[in-house]
Amino acid sequence: MNLITALARFLIFPGLLFAIPAAWFFLWVERKSVALMQGRVGPPFMQPFFDFVKLMAKGTPPRSGIAGALMRAWPLIALASAAGAVGLLPVLPASGGFEGDLILLLALLELPSMCIIAAGFSSQSIFGEIGSAREAALSVSYNIVFLLAILSVAASQHTFRLEALAALPSSPLRLLGVLAIIVCLPAKLHLNPFSLPNAEQEIYSGPMTEYAGPELAMWELSHGLEWVAATGLVATLMAPQLGAWWLAALVFVALSFAIVILLSAIASATARLAIDTTVRFYWQCTLIFAVLAISSALFVRYRL
Amino acid sequence: MNLLRRLICYARRRSPWLFHMNSGSCNGCDIELVAALSPRYDAEQLGVRLEGSPRHADILCITGPVTKNAVGAIHTVYGQVCGPKAVVAIGSCPATTNVFIDSRTLDGPLQKHVPVDVFVPGCPPRPDAIIQGVAKAAQILAERGARREGEAVAALAIESGADANPQGLKPSEKGDALSARLKSCPDTLCAAHDERKTAEEQR
């Protein structure tokens, strides 16, 4: 029985059957809302789907040897881990089955960015290597804040288990942690103020420069799934405790949608920052809030 | 299976990704190409995206009269675009080498080096003409894909008849009605080129 529930969670909701259309939908919402804010009409509704189908039917350059095999493997690993992260989200209350904890979810969320770094270096393109180096620097800067924020949420609720975190009522401290997570999301999703690794006008497409056809389609899809997983994590942490499963699912989707709109608005309103400014922003400006969140969480915990 | 092929052809027509290459252009056409993606013209309605890497692109947009230095780069970039692919020559320069016709620094026109699918004439062409050229190239791309997979183009002919022009375009708030302006654009190699060619032959 547990196996069936776990499979249903991974394959149906919030897993692949929900997450892949949701990934395309979020990618469309991002492009469309940026277009609307620039006074354009923007791409049609099915655009990310058309892009995916077209890329799947395109050819790839011949690759040989270990480097070629690795280049083919990275997008698949990224896709699998992003899909796993979406499947772990505790959207439905008391669903049973495999209950991962917050640490596994964080690892799965981090794996796609590791894959991007590795892909850029194994593509042996100068632009890919620059993009990977930028991605690594970005990852080092935002992850401190991101992990501290997650830790503060976990510490304030006395648990690392996802189900328990989703079930507990939210506190002001938790909202502070969620705010710090939202500050990190543009960097995690490579959105505009922090779109350094794939800066089109500077370094072609960064780590993706040498990718084509189905491999690129896998990258696009894993990026979409990252959108679903990252916004879903915030949505589950913010969502109030609800009894009915359909109401919980509805609130989850609505909150994710609101976060996508917020992030797109930030992306269209800002220009790209330089790498040193980005690192300084995370280490000097937002680290203070993250440290504040975790210290107050620990303080509350040990006082009680 | 047939349905899948039709879906692929449809997707190819609806999602043309461009790579822009300058082969010694004066920058006039390059500016117009970028203007085609701006809020006034908004080529993204057709699914057009300007890509940074030729590996991602379907359509290679080449401007400029092809200088001798650019020939090697054109061959490299054309090889880097994965198939099926199409080439759009933007402006009069890649079509005829334009005012630079007898220059010793040139090795044009473009068709000497790569097969060109669509010529967009003008010096520089208007952004709407560029959008129409790209839409035509996307149509050619879809048909080429269908033919390469061994399918008769009959299935596609219905689609191409219905949608040969990018009629899905809605007028943007700031711009005029695009479709009205598209009608006034010439879509093949300009008459000036033919005149020049005959003049050369007579000479």
C-alpha cells in the first residue's frame, strides 16, 4: 500500500503527470508576464511545449569518448533529481508512502545546479567554462543564505521531516525564513538580477553553449521542474493547514503561481548584476537576515 | 506515427530560434533584426527567440556582404547549427553584395558559400519584412523536416495553405496592425538584383 502511494506521489501528483505540464505552464507564465510588463503580446500558450517537441526532433552534434557520454548524462541526472524533488513535496496531507526529509529535498534541489557546473566544464567550450565558474560562485554565495533560512525553519519547528513541517501551523519566525528563501530563488532559478551563468549577451549561453536538440530539451524541462520544485517548496511552507486534499492541492497551485508572478516581475524590472556585486549582495546584505532568522529560531527553541 | 510527424512539423513552424551572424555588415540590418524583437514588433508572438549559441538555433540569420575574413566563420557556424536548419539572408548585401560589389575584400554573395532559403531585401529591410522572412523560413523548415523523414508533403500542404503568412500575429498595443504592413513587404529577391544581374551579363 505504501509503495502504491509513493508511486502515485512520484508519478501523478505532485509528481510527473502534474509537474511536467506545470513546468511548461510556469515557463510560459514567466515569458508571458515579462512580455506583458514590457508592453509586448508575448509567446502563445503552448510555446514551451512546441519548443520541447521541436528540440526533441532536432539532431545533436556527434560526441565521442568519456566526455561525450558525460555530456549526455548530465541533463538526464539533472532532470531525474528535479523530478524527484517535485515528487517529495508534501502537498497532500497524510499521504503515507516514502517520506523523505528536508535534507533529501535540499540535496535533490541542489543537484541540477551541480550538473550545470559539471556540464559546462565537460563541454570544453570556453563560454561553458566561464558560465560554470559563474554558476559555482553564485551557488556558493546564495546557498549559505538558502541553507540558513531552511535551517531556521526546521529549528523553529523542531523537525526536519517534511510531513511534520507541512502539518505544523506557521509562526512569524517561519515567515522570516520563507522570506529569506524567496530572496534566494532568483539566483537558484537564474532569473534576471542573478542570471549570470547563462548571460546571453556576454557569454553566449554559458554552460548550455554546446548542447543541442534532445539534450537541450532535457535541460529546459529540468529547469521547468526546478521552477515547480522551488516555488512548491515555498508554497508548502507558506500554505495553511487544510483538511480536504483538493483544497490543499488548489492552495498549493495558487501559491506557486503567485510566486512565479512575483519572481517574473522582479526579473523584468531589474538588470543583470555583475558577479562581484551578486556575491557581495548575498554575503553582506541578506546574510544578516538569515543569521537573524536562525539565531532567533535557536533562541526560541532553547528558551522553551 | 503520422500524427507525431505532423506535430513535429507544426512545432518546427511555431518555434523558430534564430542565430544572428554578421559577415561584415554596416550594422544597419543588425539593428533592424534586434528591432524585430522589440516591443513594437514583438516577433516572440511567432515563438521566435534570439539564441546565443548556433547549437540551439534552427534559422541562421546572416547580414553583410561576406568579407573574405568572414567566409571561414560562416562555414564553421553553418556546420554548428544542427539539422534541420534554414538560412535567411537579411538585407541586400548578402544577396548581391550591394554597393560593395566590386570590392577586392569581398567573397560574396552569400549563396556562393551556403544554401540560402529566404532573401529579405532592403538596405536595411524593415523589421516587419525580417519577421516575414523568418516566418517563411520556419515554414520551409517544417516542410524540409517532413520530406527528410520520407513523408509526402501532402499532409503539410493543408497547413501551409492555411498559415503561409504569420496571421496569428496580434497587433501589439504600441505598434500598428502588423499583418496589414506585412502585406506591403516584398518577399523575394528584389527587382534591383535582377536588373543588376542582367546589366552584368550585358557587360
